[in-house]
Amino acid sequence: MVDWKSPEEIQRDAAAFNKFMHALLGLYIWEWFTSLEFDWQYITGKKKFRWPMIFYFLNRYCLLFALIGIAIALNVTTEINCQGLYTFNSCFGNAAIGLASINLSLRTMAVWSQRWYIVVPLVGVILGHWSLLLHGILLKAEWNSEQGCVITSTDNHLLAITFIYTMVFDLCVLSLTAFKLFFGSRASSRLVTLIFNDGLIYFAIAFLANLIATIFMLLNLNPVMSIIANVPAAIASTIVACRAVRRLSNYTSQGPEVFATTTQGSTLAFRSGGGTIMRPKITTKLSTTAPTEGVHVQMETFESPSDKSFVEYDAAGHIVKSDSYDPEAQNISNEFKRPPY
């Protein structure tokens, strides 16, 4: 039977840990580089930046910095402050785990239309999650002249509780999202399928990764084996969470859109794109007390050819913007010019 506590076994495990971390660093750099175009669109302003994207960018780059710090710790040849370096790595690595769960929670809040009885409990759960994650950075490391920076002790019980908490948190978020989409949402079936499938994939991968990490921590074979699965869990959670954010963002930016102002605005615009034409009709409602009580706008949706053209109109029926001439669009514009009676 293997003596996991022997110095020889710990040294072999440390060598395996070293190679494993380099492989994971290469995997994440490949994932980061292949999706860099999405980040660049926000940096250059091609896509409008919204505050939920803060958590997306923090998630991606906190893990990247943590992996770079781990690579430094494993390859350094001169004596450094190992305690400070590993504290930095643990802080950013645990932050990546927490931010991955936040990215999914934000989608759940959006699906529930920011209802307070969903937002408040989720915020409370997020705060509890982060309190455990921040306590989990309390490990000890020191410099060894033969091996470099070496982890000497970790709080395995607290780390196990943290990963179990993460798994339960992800399960609750997925359940809330699935319930709303299937029983309380009128969204299109394509969008429902997209969000649910992404959430299901996220939960399955994150759950398995966190389960493996929890098992190794509870076994407490030695200081190296106790944390060897932590980094894969953080990488798996971050990759699938960020992919879910990108897929949802790309879906919403490609679908048909309708832009309308409030009742006090002077312009009402209808935009057709991505294979859909919005045909507006203006009618009036008459009564004995108010000759023109109001103007009602009805929309009829027709499927158009697969071209990418679109036309925008104002409330008077004038073309505001068009990328190509469309006889059907001109007929719609003429309808606007007729008196609403």
C-alpha cells in the first residue's frame, strides 16, 4: 500500500503536480486566446459594455493571473516569498470560482426579471460563498532549497466545505433558471433551449470538477494531493461559465430587434433584420368623450428572404435608415402616409 505521507511519495506527487499545472496553463491560454476576439469587441466599443460584463472579465483574468502565479511558483530557482506568492494564487483562484457562480446567478436574476424574492436570497448566498472562499486562502508555504516553493499545510475541512457549498449553490441556480424558463417564461423556445442547455452543461461540468476536488480534500492523503484537483475545478467552472456568457451575448445581438420610445418621445422606429419584417399598422380609437382618445400600433410579423437588409421608420412614416432599397418597405412607408381614419 502506498504511504502517502512519506517524503518520497510527496516528492513524486509534487513532480506530477508540476507537470499537471503546466498542462492546465496551456489549456487555459488556448481557451483565452481563441475567445479574445469577443473581449476585443468590448474594448474597442463595437459592443456596448454593460455592468454584468465586469464579472465576466474578472472571472477570465483572475484565473489567468492565478495560473501565471502558479507557473512562477513552480519554476522559480531563486528564493522568494513563497507565502505571499501562494496567497496571491489562492486569492485569485478562489475568486475565479466565486465569479463563475456569479455569472450564472446574474443570468438567473435576469430570467426572473430582477424579482426581489430571487435577487435578495441569491445575493445572500453569494456573500456566504465569498466568505468561505476568502477564508480558504489561508494556507502555508515556504521555500525549500531542493524543491523551491512548497505547500506545507492547508485547511482541508474548510476547503471541502467551500466546494460543497459551491456545488449546492450551482444546483439551486440551475433549478431556479429551469423552473422559470419552463413554467413561467414566454420566451422563444430557441432561447429557452439555449439558456437551459448551457446551464445544464455548466452545472454538470462544474459539479463533477468540484466533486473530484472535494473527494481529494476529504481523503487528505498529503498536502499536495489535497489541492491537486482545485485548479482543474476552477478552470472548468470558469471556461464553461464564460462560454455561456459569450453564447448568450452573441445570440441576443443577432436576433431581430424592435426599438420604441416612451409615450413622450417624438420618434417610433421599427427595425426588421435577420429574416423578419415588422409591418406596422396605425389605427385610432374614437369615443363620444374623446374624439381621438389614442393611437394604437399593431405589429404583423412576416418572414422575409434570408438577406440582411433592414429599414427603420419614424412615426410619420418616413424612412430613417436603410441599407438597401426594398419595394415592400416602400409600400409600408406609403401606408404610414395615409390619414389614420
